[in-house]
Amino acid sequence: MRLTLTRKRQVAAGICSFELVDPQGRALPAFTAGAHIDVNAGPGLVRQYSLCNSPSDRHRYVIGVLRDANSRGGSVALHGLEEGAEIEVGEPRNHFALSEAGHSLLIAGGIGVTPLLCMAEQLAADGGSFELHYCSRSPDHAAFLDRLSEPDLASRTRLYHDSAPEDQRIDLARLLSAPAPDRHLYVCGPAGFIDLVLDRAREAGWAPSQLHREYFSAPVVETSGDQPFQIELASTGRRIEVAPGQSVIQALSVAGVDILTSCEQGVCGTCLTRVVAGEPDHRDAYLTDDEKAAGDVFLPCCSRSRSPVLVVDL
Ligand code: FES
């Protein structure tokens, strides 16, 4: 869809919200809390951004974007847009939906507040039991404070800042100490933040089915020990060499085999490919631990192979 940027607003230091509407005013495809859209920020710059407005808004999508000068350029390009610009986006998809729960514990780090804000408002509207814990670098870096201070959210929201004294920072051990079966945990933010929260939750006894996370980038992986391997196309038996430092997608492309990609960093799931034989070396942030252990699918934009040959359903 080509949508029009009707409103761009600074909502915190380095963070702008973007309101996108259909140029003819038509209703947009529906979404649920926690959904994201692919945004085409320029050639080779398709990025995923969570929708942070209410799913009952049928005529607009709102995203929050942190300008990250060290990223691959998507956020910088978006921050350079002016109101009235046209932006190409994909239909909403949701890998981070709310589950039925007696109580929902929402933990946000930085820009990870965007899907959790939408989920908190949805839970408040539905009369659900929840609490939102939002960590940011400083008060100036905390976004959407106007919405968070609405009565429905204010009493159930706690803000923390890295700049505050130690005893005012988030206490994960205390927060995660009661993993009752009807409690679900949702976490979003930088990869290191998500991993820390999930590690603490597992240590405290939370079951995998109670843990939900949304990454915007895959965790950094040590690549110095990468070995070459071969991809075998199950349909023809043809084998293609993948060199260290080369992704499976790149190797296949050189050989004339193209796979649809979007994020190219293991977070969106677009390139999901079935594995017929061999052992994938999963490096994505998309598959669950159970899916990774099953080993029957992998994400060739970032993942590799532990076995010398990986046979894929291509
Ligand atoms: Fe997004 Fe591979 S292209 S996970």
C-alpha cells in the first residue's frame, strides 16, 4: 500500500511518531495489538515497525521510530521525511499477539514501548489485568508520555530511567518472582534487553508458553568461526557452496535462486524456508526455542548450517 504521511510528531529525544493514512481516505486493513507493518524506507531498506495506535482506528496507522544513526539507514531515512510524503507499507502482521491471561506483565525497553503501549491500551479497554514497566535512558527519552498518563494507564504504568540511582531502576528479580500459570510476560526492546528479561524469567521458573517477545534486530552473533557448507536444493539435488561471511540468501542469489526477503536480519520471517535434512545453525530472532530445536525450518537471510550439507525445500 502507498500511504500518505499526514502527521509527524516528535514524542521523545530522537523518537518521532508517524501517522499514515490512505490518500483517498479509505479504511486500512485491520490489525490487532502487537502487530507490525513492513515500511519501505528506500531501496533495500524495508524495516518492521510496530503499530502503536488503537486497533479500532481503521483509517490510520501510527508507528514510532527511533532515529539510529548507527543502523543500516531505515530510521534516518524516515526521520528525513516531511508531512505529505508517500510511504510504501505492507499489510499488518502479528507475531506478538496478546494471549488469554489472568494477568499480563508488559516490559518495555526504549523504543520497544510501541507495541506494548498498544497492548496496554487494548487490555485497559477490555478490562484486563496488566502492568506496564517502561525503561528508558532518561526522562527525555521516554516516549508517548501523554498517552501513558491517561487515567487507565497511569495507575498501571511504572517508568524507570537508566540515569536514575540504582535503587530506582527496574528490579527484574522482584517483578518476575511470581510466575503463576495464568500470568503472561511480554517484552520488547533492544535485543540485549529482551534476552536479559527472558533469561531472568526462565531462571525464576516462567514456562516458555508464558513468554512473548518481539525483536527489532537479531542478537549479535560471533561469526569468526564460521565454516563453509553446502545448500542442497531438494527439488533438483543441486548443491550450492556458502562461504564464510556470505549469507545463504547471497549464495543462492549468485546461483540464480532468489528467495523473497524483507528485513534480511532474522526478525520478520519472510524468508522462512523448510529444511528437509541437515542441522541448521539458527541465528534469527524470529523462531521460538521449540521451533529452533525442531530444526525443520530456518531463516536463510541470517542462519547457517552446522552440518556440511543442509537440504532445503527449494
Ligand atoms: Fe526477515 Fe529473513 S528476511 S527473517
